[in-house]
Amino acid sequence: MLKKLHWTNHAKAKMKFYKLSAQRVLRVLHSPRRTEEGVAPKTVAVMQPGSVKASGQKEIWSQEIWVMFQDSPTARKIISCWRYPGMTKPRSAAALNHMRQEYEDYLEKG
């Protein structure tokens, strides 16, 4: 089932500020490189590198594109999106598992 997308005015303003198109934001949503808990309660943040370069066996990039959203049973609300200069470090596996469990519990209750 496809959820209807709702774009907040804040997200639209950030897209304009960071020169991100709606299609680029949707691409990050559909195939994120990393998923983490958002800073706002009951939100999820997903990331995709701007462009990946191979350096030996390691991939590097100079910027990341992040999208924060919140799901409800019928819609997905895009709250914010931004470019981050550089590479962020992923959170630990234990923290990711904990956040994933909380998110699944939220969806079950929703």
C-alpha cells in the first residue's frame, strides 16, 4: 500500500535553501544508505551520500542528504531535509536495534 506524502512548509523551505528537488528527496526515501531515529519524537531520518567515490576498498563522499519523516497509518509526513557537509558516523548496532524496536512498537500501536 502506498502512503500519501505530506510535505510540511518547513521541508519545502529547506528544499529550496539546500537546492533539493522533490525527486531527489524521494530517491533518498526509497533507497537510503542509512536509517536512524530522528531527533524529533517518533520520527525517522534517512541518509544517502551526495556522490560516492572509491578510495581503494573504502567508499568516501563529501556530503550527505538527509530526510526526516514521520509515518502514520495512512500518510508519510516529510518534516525536514538537509545537506550535511562531510561524512557522519553511524550509530552503534545496539542503538540501531533499540531504535528499530521502538519504531516497530510505534507502528503497531498507530
